[in-house]
Amino acid sequence: MPVFKLDSSITFPDPALAEPNGLLAVGGDLCVERLLLAYSHGIFPWYNKEDPILWWCPHRRFIIRPGEIHVSHSLKKHMKKHDIKYALNRDFAATMHKCRLKREFAEGTWIHDEMEKAYGRLYEEGYALALEAFVDGGLAGGLYGVCIGRCFFGESMYSDLENGSKLALVGLANLLKANDFLMIDCQFHTDHLESMGGTFVEYDEYCDLLEKGIVH
């Protein structure tokens, strides 16, 4: 299948036309309107800073249902042993930048200046959030993502202390469950997320969750 080239109009091709690897389109921009349209249809940008913007929509999706977050026995012990606290949107820009730095010096990252500016604008408009976990008063880890309706689209997370990202994910899931969210869209599978309750769903089921969770 061809990869669609976007222009200045705020549109996307039918997500069902994505390539088997999930690649759907190239080009366009990262304005708030385009990002909201993309995420509300299961599409997200993911590209290196030297490349054009690439838009993805994998048809086999990996999600966590907030009420089904898995807390291992060892993590439960850790949580009982320490004073765990959470902060929501304490410093969105710093959380996103820390996610960037943790990856930039390891496996590399798609989080670059253009992405930081774009998701900062989403946050200012009320469509992104960051959550941090603290252990005994020290910053342990955090995460950020896009929030539309009752769907959360996870972007990245980091750990500064043992179990930091796991604690942040548990805190996020509890917050989302309390607010009747339907899913955390993990975008791609990782063993870490699978250990926390992540599961694959077929595209039809994923689209049903989007339809129920987002008012188009």
C-alpha cells in the first residue's frame, strides 16, 4: 500500500489503509488540531528529528485497562515499605524532557525539540498530562501522555529510583479508573508494560473503545 503524503489541510486517510507495520502517512505538521484529530482516530506521530513527520496506526493495539493494572507481589511490598505520593501536572515540560534525556543517552529517542513544543501546546490546551511518583519524598519516576475524553494515550515514562516508572503507571491507572477511563493506549508492546497488565486487542475492539471514549 502507498504511504499517504499529507498537506496543509487537517485531514488523514482512513486508518484502515495503514501498512502492515502501522505506517499510515508522512508530512503535515504537529499543530494541536492535527494531533487531536490523529489521536482521536488511533493515529500518532513517531519519527526521528532528521526525518519528515511519520504517522502510525498499528492495527493490533496494545492497551492497559485502568481497572486491570497488575501490581506484582514485589511491587506491593515496595509500596507498603515506603511512603508513596503522586503529583499530577507539577511540571509537564520537565517530565517530558526527563523522558527525553533518559532515552537520548541510551537507545535514542523520538522526543526532540519539535515534539516537546507540540505536546507542550497540547498540555496548555488541556489535552495532555504528566504524573510523577515520589518515594519517601524523593522523585522516583514519571510519565506523560495525551488525554482525550476517557482515553489516555501513553507517550513515555522514566525511572530515577527503583520501580519509579511502575509506581507512576500504577498511580495513573488508579487516577484513570476513578474517572471512568476506558483504556491506556500503550501504542507498542513492551515486556515492561505486559508485566503491568498490558494486553493486545484487535483493531475492531480498539476502535470500539475509541468510539465509546471519545465524542467525535
